[in-house]
Amino acid sequence: MDGSCGETKPSEFLSAGLWDSRQATVYYAALTDDILLNICTGCIQIHFQVDTAFIGDRKAIEYLGESTLSRLVRDVDSRTKVDSIYSYPQAATEEMPGAFNWRSLSGQDYLDLLR
């Protein structure tokens, strides 16, 4: 974990130098009241829980539909906790492809949106 813990934010993982952030992919999607966020790089996949209390009574899918990507990244990054970390024998991709209408951006683009 190289000093990372359950409170480590996606941006902190991406900027820690553990891997090339240009090779990492950040996947996000909405599921009812939840925002799903994963980082995939090589054979590693990190799942984050997102505290969605900030969206109020709206559904997460409404929030994603109304927000710009930069707003989403700024709103979500500080409200995450590590849920789980997986290592696979092949390259990691989003969980259950197609099941949640996943969207993605590179790890470097994620970091650039926080600046």
C-alpha cells in the first residue's frame, strides 16, 4: 500500500507515483443513489465508496447527467473512501462491463481537472 490507507483519495493514488497516471483509467457510473468510482491500472483495480449526501434528494444518475466532468471530479474526490483493491492475472477493466453505463477518463485527466 506504500503508505496509502482507506482514507486515501483517488487523486492521492494517482499522484503518488505508484504508476503512470496517463496509463491509469478512472471509471465512474451511477447506480440509484450511489456513484461508483474505480481506478484501473495494469492488473490492479481500486474501488471507492463515494459519500453522496452532497447531492441531496437527487438520484446519482441525475447528478451525473447535470454535472460537468470537472465539477464531478471536484465534488467526488474528497468524498471517497477505499472500498477494496483487487489484483487480477490480466489487465483490469471496469466491473461488469456495460451493466452501469460506465464512463471513463485517464488518471492524468482526472488529476488535471482537480487543478
